[in-house]
Amino acid sequence: MKQASYLILSILIITGCAYSSQRPDVVDRSVAQRAQSVTFATVVDIDRVVIAGDREVGAAAGALIGAAAGQSVSDSEIESGVGGILGGLVGSAVGSAIGDTATRKAAIELLLELDNGKAISIIQEESQYMFAVGQRVKIIKSSGKSRVLPLE
């Protein structure tokens, strides 16, 4: 039981480190003090969307927890092995679903008309910024990622 507790604690620590924000007001540490390109645009349309959750971390955590729990069901080596395999499979499926639900994010899709006439779409996690059709915005690009912020 003590071993399972350490395993669960380790998994919680690892999954906590896996979070990556998609909010426009949160930037990666690596972009601080680096030049980023800026483009200006006008909001044409706004749709509410959902950013799918991370199923992989939950599946891995569930498999480890399920396998540990399944192994402890019997003193027989064969039954313990089968229990570990079955526990791992069930735990993986359950953990995958929990991981998806726990890390799912409400987001918005902004359809933007750039000043050069080109139209683009950017999806980002909801934040304190409110957008409206016709609003002027700035698009900040860095390392393949774009953030949309109101032009104030």
C-alpha cells in the first residue's frame, strides 16, 4: 500500500507539471525578452470552442495505478500478474477519460482580417479579454504560436 501511495504521488506531480496554458495573457518563459512579430487585424467573427483535453497523461497515470492495484488482489503469482494486466488496461481507459475531462479548456476562435486583406483564424483559451466583431486587435507571433490581444 505504501508503494502505491508513492506511485500515486509521483503521478500527480508529473501530471501537474504537464499543464500548458493556451491563454493569451500567459506566455512561456522562453519568450521573455525576445523579439516577437506583431500584426494588426480586425475581428470578423467569434465562436466558442473547446480545446480537447490531454488523454495521454491520464491514460499513463491510470495504467500505473490500475496495474499496481490489480497486482495486489491475490497472493498467487499468476493471478497477481493477470490482475496487474487487467488493472492496467482498465486504469488506462478510466485515466484517459478523466485526463481529457480534467484538462479540457473553454476557448474562443477568432476569425480575423489582417490589414493586408488576408483572413486567418486563431483559437485561444478564454481569458479576461473580451472581443467584439469590428474590434481592432494585435496578433503577437513567436516560435510558431500566436496570441490575440485587444489593441488598446
